[in-house]
Amino acid sequence: MIQFVKVLSALALALIVGGSALAQEYVKGEVLKVDTKQKKLTIKHEALTNLDMPAMTMVFVVAEDGMLKNVKSGQAIEFTADRVNGRITVTGIK
């Protein structure tokens, strides 16, 4: 019985820790500018709740250079953003 409780506790902890990465929601935005040289996107976006940030227009760096090839100015997107090495970074686009 004690072994069962230990296994169950470990599983619950793994779900809590692992689930936080999956819980990030996509936010709607509009790409206003693509700067391939600086590897940045200017996006007018809805509130980023995970960063406690209201809706605004701001410049983001991108996590991967390939993201810049898939977007253009004026395009509506859904994206995720997070702090990476102290910089607010686009981590996913769909």
C-alpha cells in the first residue's frame, strides 16, 4: 500500500510539472512588421496572461529563425510567447 501511494504521488507530481508547459495558450495577434535581420516580429496582440501583459503592440524576438519565413506583414496569427533568457520571445506560431 505504501508503494502504491509513492507511485501515485510521483505520477501526480509529474503531471503538475509537465502540465505547466502544455498549459500555455495561443493568443491572437496581427503581424505588423517582420525584421529578418534582427530576427524580430512586431505584433499587435491580445493579452498575454502567462506574462501578465495587457493587449498591446510590441516587438518580439523569435525562438527559431524559421518562424520568420512563415509570416508576413498584415497576417493574422495565433502565437505563444514566454520569457527566454530574459527576453520576451515568440515560442510558437500557428
